[in-house]
Amino acid sequence: MSEDPKPWFPIRTERLLLREFRVSDEADVHAYGSDPEVSRFMDWGPNDAATTREVMQRWARSQEVWPRDEVNLAVEHLADGRVIGSFRLGLKAPGHRTADFGHSYHRAYWRQGYAAEAARALFAVGFGDLGLHRIWATADVRNIASWRLLEKLGMRREAHFRQDVLVKAAWRDSFLYAILAEGHGRR
Ligand SMILES: CC(C)(COP(=O)(O)OP(=O)(O)OC[C@H]1O[C@@H](n2cnc3c(N)ncnc32)[C@H](O)[C@@H]1OP(=O)(O)O)[C@@H](O)C(=O)NCCC(=O)NCCS
């Protein structure tokens, strides 16, 4: 991270606005957070209404802190104003210059390039203003959409962890993918 961390969002892309969550986003967030298909490979969900509210309250409290080691942003679909997903960037303490990310989208918006569009915008900011050296992510080995997307983003598979996460009462294997600033610059 840079020495003087200013909020680096909202970020606007061609079709999306990545911004902080608002209380009024609750119905949109619940629409994808309650879908078992969306959270199938995740260590959370499907969320009931009370859990969605708790998560949103936690995000609202985190907005009072800056800088923060984890930033959760709403992905707003500009054409209809709906929040279609969320993006989490985990930033280590200043000086470490590495970050990890995760994201989830409403099923109706899958396979239209939205996740790639948002991630590319985050990479540009991360390797640009934030001065990151490395960005990494993990994916359940069975979550083909997730790790194919990471490959499409130019990330390299660095590891296959065996039974490293307990998800929905079962141990899962994960791939770890990463991209370096120099690799990003070449794309
Ligand atoms: C994984 C996820 C974020 C992908 O979002 P998306 O908006 O559909 O992804 P994109 O449309 O940007 O796809 C980009 C690339 O990812 C790959 N991809 C995405 N979905 C895929 C699928 N179902 N099968 C195979 N590859 C897929 C493809 O390479 C695709 O490029 P292409 O369409 O040109 O072939 C979305 O499926 C999702 O929200 N899943 C549930 C939550 C989750 O698993 N999150 C990731 C773990 S943190």
C-alpha cells in the first residue's frame, strides 16, 4: 500500500460502479447471498434474511474505519442500478504490498464478463495507486468458473492445497493463484 492511503474507491468501469455498500442495498445483496448456487463453494451461505442484515451491519461498521485491512465493495450494475455482487480486497499492513480478493455475483449476471471487468479495474488500482506487488486468490478446485476466471485474468496457479478449508462440513482442496505487478503490466 502507498504511504498515504486514501480511499481508492468508488471505481467506475464501462458497465459497473464499485462503491461502498448502503443500507438500501439489502434486498439486492440478499437476492444473491440467499442463493445456494452462489454460495455452493463458499464458507458462508446460503444466507437467511437475518444473516444478510448482520453481514451488512458489519460492512457498515467497517466503513467507519480507515485505513482498513479488508475492503468490501458493492458492484452496482449501471444499467439498472442493482447491486449484482460484491468484491472483497484484503490488504495486509502497509509495507507488505500484497493483497487477496474474493467476489460473488447474482446468478442472472454470470458469464457476461462482469466479474472479469470488476477484477481488472481492481488490479489496475491495486498495481497502480496502491503500489501492490502481488495479488492472490484461492478457489475450490471444483469451482471451475472461479479458477478459469482467475486464469483469464492472467493469474498463475501456484499451489494445490489439500483439504485446507472446511466448507459446509467437508474438507475441500483449493488452488492458489497469483499475479505480480510485472505480469499485470505485460497484459
Ligand atoms: C465465479 C464468478 C465470480 C464468475 O463471475 P462471472 O461474472 O460469471 O465471470 P465472467 O463472465 O467475467 O467470466 C470470465 C471468465 O471466467 C471463466 N468462467 C466464468 N464462468 C465460467 C463457467 N461457468 N464455466 C467455465 N468458465 C467460466 C471463463 O473463462 C470466462 O471467460 P469467457 O466467458 O470469455 O469464456 C461467478 O460464477 C460467481 O459469482 N460464482 C459464485 C461465487 C464464487 O464462486 N465466487 C468465486 C470464489 S471467491
